[in-house]
Amino acid sequence: MRLIRTIEIALSAAFLLSACGTSAQAPPEKKIDASATWLVPQPQGTPLPLRDPRVAEHWPPEFKQMIDNLLSLYPRDGKPPSVNEVEKKMGIRLIERPRTSGEFDLYRRYTVSGTSDMEPSLWAGGAAGYTISRGDELGRMTQRLTLVTSRSQSGLFCLDPYELAVYTGSKFSGFDSSPHATPRFWAAAYVWGMFERNPAGHYVGEGFSVEVTQRRDSDTRKVVGVSCVKAVSVAGRYIKE
């Protein structure tokens, strides 16, 4: 348990170092080829194209707006948004839930509702959520919002992680938090193959983090590719007033 807690702290620290800190609508019902991508895969280690917002031209407009709003939720300068402001900007509803005995470091915890593609019960293995941490030794509290962005099994839009990288121009690092794994860390990179490094599927970008779905070899269970960005998290740290 101590190792798991240490890994969780390391992940949170790495994420907050990158984070400084769209109105979201339910993804359209139109079926979209989940395997579609506007990038041509290259050999591992090949640099990705420079930042190019045009890579998102085929994304559903409502989905692109959700991503834009999410990534701009916590600006580098300015007061962090209130709960009501987060709800209004993201077009979601935040429902406060009691904290469990193991969540002693949280000040408040919320579940997310308002759009079917973000409903926690519809995402096996995790959930959308919003948390406010207790203040640290310097009195800093952390807001963190996680939204489910892709469920490939639903037939709705699948966000390709390399398209998100090119759209934002962000590098990504990884820290293996798999149970019973020897802790490993991957330095920030902006190349083909960077999303296949971490068996845990978690990566920290510049101001946000992602969780990706993975394809594995049926015999070795090694990661051989990625499919979708299934969740995006953003966070902002501030001094409690």
C-alpha cells in the first residue's frame, strides 16, 4: 500500500508541475470510424509534425469545443473557477459526494453528470470526476477535473492521442503505476511511439494529462499500439482564501 501511495503522489506531482492551471455537449449520435486518423503513422522515434490545429478539422464541432474549454479551464494567470463556473463553462453538473476514509487529502469530491458520454457508470475502469484537495504546507489547494473523452466500444468519436498531441503541440511523459510494477519514468517526448511506452496508459502533457486505451499482443500482453484518449484531466493550484 505504501508503494501504491508513493506512486500516486509521484503522478500527482508530475501532473501539477505541468499544469497551470469545451460548453460541453453530448457527442453527436452520428457514427464515426473509430480507427480514422488524419496522421500517417511513422516508425517509432520519428518526430511528430509541428503543432497544427488543422488536425482537428474532422473532429465533431461539439467535441472540439469540449476539448478547447477543458484545456483552457485553468489559465496560468487569474483566479481559479468556482464550482458553478466549472459547471457553466463545461456544460456539466457536479454532484458532491461524501469522501471515503481513504480520501483524507481531499477537501471536496464530486461526480460528473450532464452528458451521456461522461456518465461514470458507462465507463468501466474509471470515472469522470472533480476534486478539491486540502491545502498543503503552503496553504495551496488543488482543483482537478477529469472528463471521459472516448469510449471506442460505443461507436462514437475516438480521439487519437497523436492527433491531440499535434493539436496542442504538447510533449508527454509517463510514469508506470501498474500494480506490482517496478516504478519506471519516461522523459517528455514528442515522437511516434511515445504513447506505447507506459503499460499503465497514463501520460502527463503540458498543462493536462491523459489516459489512453491500449492494444496488446494476445500472447505476451505487451502494448503494441493505442486506440483512443479515453480521459483528459486538467488541474489548477491556488491559495485558499
